[in-house]
Amino acid sequence: MQAIKQFIDLLNSSTQQHPVNKKQISSATALQYLCARKFDISKAVALYEANHSTRQREGLYGFNPFVEPLHTELETGKFTILVSTN
């Protein structure tokens, strides 16, 4: 799909100017952001960049559900682990 390619190309070109995320963006990830913004490519890119800057600012990368204190919290049943598509 052309929109997915454009989304990925835009993010790759903006990553060179100001790195948001160093890993490669999959087509599935691109599709998720595009669907969330009704295939408006510029809005989907803005959402992706906002999401990743928030995750970086708040330290929301690299969760390990088997290490304390997260492990104990998850065992209470108050949280749900969603399957990653990446």
C-alpha cells in the first residue's frame, strides 16, 4: 500500500534530522498509526512522533514483566499484558 510506504519514508527522513526512534518501522506499525488517523499520513506521522517522544520522556521503554516490582503488580490481576505486533 502506498500510504504505508509514504509513512515509513517520511519517518525515515525525519529521523535523520531529529532521531525519534532508531529501530526500523514495520508495515504493521505503520498501518496501526495510519488507521488511527484515517490514513492521513501527516497526522499519523505526528501521532507516531508524539507517542515516541512521550515514551522516551517518561522512560516507558524496556518493561520486563518478570522483574519486581512490576511482576508483583501484574500478579494482582489489575493489569493486562497486550501482545506486541513488533
